[in-house]
Amino acid sequence: MPTREDVFEALTYLENELPLFIVDEDADLARLMRGHVGEAPSLFEVLRRVTELHQEIAFRSRPAIDLLQILKKQLRGLTYSEQKCLRDLATSLRTDMAMENSRLLPLAKQLLTEDELAELRSAMFQRRLSDFRDHRASGA
């Protein structure tokens, strides 16, 4: 049976942190990296695979979030299908992280210029600042 802390931690990650990371990669990092496709033959395939993984994560996240919302209200043991729902999402997240750490980020370090890295950092910072302001304005 999951603990209340585990449920809240997973929800916080899935609802707040993960969407920011995915937008960082899909909107900013991928855009900057596409400008370097000619410099690295494997880059197009890596970007395609990351996009597929993000689509899979989006598909698997919604039922997992719904399940965690239910558990937040009434903590209980999980059925086999509920365990599979969470396990499948965790597998997708681990696969995505492995792809990014082993393939995407090394290519980004190799190919992106200092100006592009600064642009990426700025976009990530602004997105989080905006998210922080949105949460404060809603009273969260």
C-alpha cells in the first residue's frame, strides 16, 4: 500500500515538474537542436525517439494522475491493473530519462553554442517563474 507521502510526491512531480521538463525539451531544446541536425547524423533519430517517448508519457500520465488523485482522497491498496498503470508510466519515464542522459544531452553539450545554452537557460527560468507566479496568483 502506498504511503500518503508517496502519493503526494508522485502527484507533485506528475502535475508540476514533469510538464515543465517536457516543455523545456520539446519547445526549447529540440528547437535549438534541430538547427544542428546536419552536424550529427544520429540527432534526427534521437529527437524523433524523444518525441515518441514524450507522447507515451502523456498517454500514460493521465490515468496515473487520476488514480493518484483517488488515492489522495482515500488511501488503499492497489489492484493489479492499478499497479500496472503506475509501473508502465515509471518504465516510460525511466526509458525517457535513459535516452536523454545517454544520447540527447551529450549531443546538446557537443553541439549547442554558449548563446544557445544561455537562451535555453533563460527560457527554462522564465517558464518556472511564470509557473511560480501562476501558483501564487491562484492561492496554491
